[in-house]
Amino acid sequence: MAAAPSENDLQELLRLLTTTRKLSMLQAMAQVKALQAVSLRSIKQIAEAPLDTVQTALRDPAGAKSLQTSCKTAVKRMAAGAGASGVKRRAATVASSQTASSAKRAKQLDGTAAANSAVGLPGLGSMTAAEVERSLELPVFVPVIDEDEERMAATALLTNRAPLVLAFAVELLRYTMPEQPISSRLSLGQAVVSANSRSKATSLGLDWARGPSADEAGWGQGQPRVRILGREVAVLKRSGYTWKGDEEEETEKTQESAQRDGQVKSSEHSSVLPETVRNVKETESSEATPASQEGSLSNHLPQHPPAGVWSMSQTISLKGSSFVARATTITEAGQRAGLIRSLMEAQPGLLTATHNAWAYRVRGTGDYSHNVRQDSYDDGETGCGDLMLRVLQELGAVDTLVVLTRWFGGTMLGPDRWRLMRNCVTGAMAERLHRKGDSVGLGGEAVWGLDLEAMRQQHAANAGDARSASARFKHGSGAAGPTAVVGMPIHRPEGAKHYLLRSFASAEEAVPAGDENTAQPLTPTKKKKTTKAMDLEKEENLSLLLGALRVVFDSWADHLPAAELDRRAWGWYVAVRPDVDSGPSGWGAKGVVKLKDILAFRRKET
């Protein structure tokens, strides 16, 4: 008979839930309690249990499957790292050592000679891009039941403005720039914090901020720029850096399918199709774009395959949803309906899909040859058509029709779907144009936020400037200093993560006796706590803050373009930021942020 689960089993399960699964301690304990209710008390028991039992406990089919997969992986690692005796203890030691080693390596990102690292972060050659990104993930409390949201709304935080800007930026970028991994979002968010803080310090007349900023002095000249929370920041492209979330690429199946039906030829005749296919909307929002505005790439593209020959991307699956894109040649807008009809006839499986969105771009003829006509159709996948047009524009592609197919798996993917759709479209275009690697990534590359102040100081130091390094403003980037990438300092993602984790203390509201309508200012909780307890509380508070922001952004994501969401997000930040003195005495001062005020910006359903 198997030994009864021990206290060590509980600790291992909690460690898996909080480190591997990235749950907050509160969420982890809730899941442990639910699992114990169905007699699942250890990683091994969860791995060996029927999936239905785990699903019954968690009431989340996708989460249950993911947890069981993590447990099975952990059991395999334990077996591989243990001998005939002391299996659990030795395997746990190995796992703990590996976790500590990964965390230590993640703190040593220095970004030099990026081309020599498989993940673009030197010193981490043994880590995959996915491992690096996982080491930088942030805790997020996602409310599942009404009680969760009530707890979130009742939370009040004590913080200063800079980390709140960083939290807003990092979460906002999941929606406005979903192709960016968490390492890039942290770096970009810190760049916004640095630029905002420099501007504020200058307006306050602080000595160290006198004179033009490095950006105003031209240190970011020639670098690409992105707009985040209304502010433009200079960035550095992470050429060749690729990453994936939890999605799976059905590589072998796709390769076989590509050989069999990736080169589908249009039929000379068309048969009767279902009403839903015959009534595909002919036009949605056609527009003509001057050819002079096209990227220079369009002048150097290889000759297109003939019309009706389709190239296909890999099939990408996440949480039950599957995406695949196909591309072909189109020379006249009127060919679109026939090409799609022929594709559906040749691939009847596409008729079972939830969405078959399309987009095309066609160069004009005769007197209109200088214009490009484009059109798209979402087929219920909100924003998909516009996204495909953007990708085609970035590639400088003309005379091209793309069809993107999705089978919905029952779970909303949030901003991850933008990244998956972009990857499918660029994959289909890469196959079509026989281009690989970073030559495809003309848009949507991962980027770093450049630390222009560090760049200026670095140049001054190299020139023999005796100015002290401490004179340079550095907010939240950690003691390790800026990461240099090919000689260009960036804002370090692990520094930004650490800054977030230590910046959100709890606050409590004191109400005078006999006066329930009058509240005194919120102050830090007076109960004495250990340093470890305070760190855990701050991490929990961060997860609640990010969860509240995610609730708000999720509610608007499908109703606002990225630029408008960015604009509104800054207004929401201004409305909820801590109320501090407007003069120099308010620099770095802390105030209260109530999460119920953030949740109030959630879109009201009509």
C-alpha cells in the first residue's frame, strides 16, 4: 500500500503551484484545499489521477489539464534525479537546486554580445527563450467567482507613482503590443517610468535633472520608437529573438498537410456551398493606399506563385483553439470570392472552423497602378482582418490574399490571440516567399527599451568625464546597473520585476467610532510583520493590482483600437494615482491606490 502523503508532499505541491504554475499563495492554498476534497494530496496523486477528478476539484477544465501536465513533468524529473531510496527528497533537492540556479542566472542578464546567445541574453545559453520568459513572469490574481472580485475591490495599496506607472505599462502592453514577451514589456515599461520621472524632476527643478534629457539631446536619434501611455520611447530591436507562450505547433502534422494540401489548386468549376460560405460578405472597408507609401521591400519580393496555389503556416494550438493561415496570389479584387470558394471546396474541413477571416492587398492597374486596394473580413474574429492587413503592410506584400482559420476551443485567449494570429500570417507569408528568420520579422519584433541616460553617461565616462555615476537618475533598475546590448544599455527586465515586487504595501482605512461616513487617510497596517511576510504580502498585492488592470483592459480590448486604449489607459492612471504634494516634497512620496477605483473603469455592458 502506498505511503500516506506527508507534510513534505504538501510543501512540494505548494512550491509547484506558486513557482511553476505562477499562482499567488492565496490561489495556491485554495487549489490545494479543493484537491484535498477529492483526496488528491500530492504531486504524484494528481499526476496519476483521472483527469475528470482533477477537473471536478478545480472546476476549470483547461486549468486542470495544465496542472496535471505540470505534475506529470515533475514526477518524471523526480524519477530521473532519484535513486532507489529517498526518491522524493533527492528529486525535490534537484528541482529546488535547478529553480535556484535558474533564478540566479535570470538575475545575471547583462545583454552583451546578444548574437552569441540563443535567447538574446548572454550568460543564459543553457536556458531556452521560454525558460527565460518564465523566470520573469509576474503574479496575476484572476478573479473566478464573485468573492474573488469583492476581495480585489476591497484592497487598498500604499505606493508611490513610479511603480504604478510601471504596472499600468506592463499590463497595457499585453493588449497594445501582444507580440512582445514579458522580458520586453518589463524593459519597455521601465523606459516609460524613467522618461516620465525625468520630465517630472525637470519640472520640479531638481538639481540632477537640470538641462535637456538624453532623449532631448539626441541620444535616441535614429532608433525606432514606440508609444506607450502617450509617451514615445526609443527601442532596440532584439534581432533573431523568438519566443512562444504555452501554444503548441503541430509541426509533423503540418508538414505532412503542407505536402498534401498546402499546394491546393483552384478548381475550374465551383460546386454549391453551404449558405454561410456563399454569403461571405464581399466588402467591409476597402481603401486605396498610394504605392509610394509601400515599404521598399515590395520592389524586391520574389515572383509570386500562380493564383490558386496556397502556402500554409504551421497549425498553432492553445487552450483548445487552433489557428492556421493560408496565402495565395490575387491580382484583382474580383478574384477574392472565387479563390476562397475554391479553397473551401478543396479543403472541406475548413467549413467546420469557427472563423475563416480574410484580407487582401492588390496593386491597381492602368491609371491606378500607383494605388494599392485592400480589404478584409473578420468573420466574427474581432480585429483579425485589420491585423492581417497590418502584417501585409509591414511585409510590403501586394497581390496577396490571406485566409486565417480558427477553431475555437471554448476558452477565451485574451491578447495571446493577437500574437498567435500574427505568427500564423507571417508563417504563411514566409512559406510563400521562401523567406526565413528575421527577414520575415519586418514588424512585430521583440524590442528592448533603451536607457538613454545611461548611454549618455557611459559616453561621458569613456570620454574622461569625472562626473559621478550616482548623479545619473536611475529608478528601479536595481544595483546591477544597465544591461548593455551590443554596446547599447537597456532597461533590465529583472530589475523592473524586482521593483514591482517590492513596491506595493498594504494600507488600511481607519474609521472613527460612531462615524461610518467619515474615513481617515489610509495608513500602513500597524501589525508587526516579519520581512518574509511583508514580501509575500507585497507580491500578493501586486497580483491583485495586475489582476484589476487585466479585468479593465480585457473589457475594452475588443472594442478599442490599440492607440485609443493606450490613450485612455494614461487617463485612467492619472485618475487613480496616489495623491501627493505637487512640489519637490512630493517627489517619491507615497499615497493610497484603491483597486475599486481601477475596476470602476471596466467597460459597462450594454
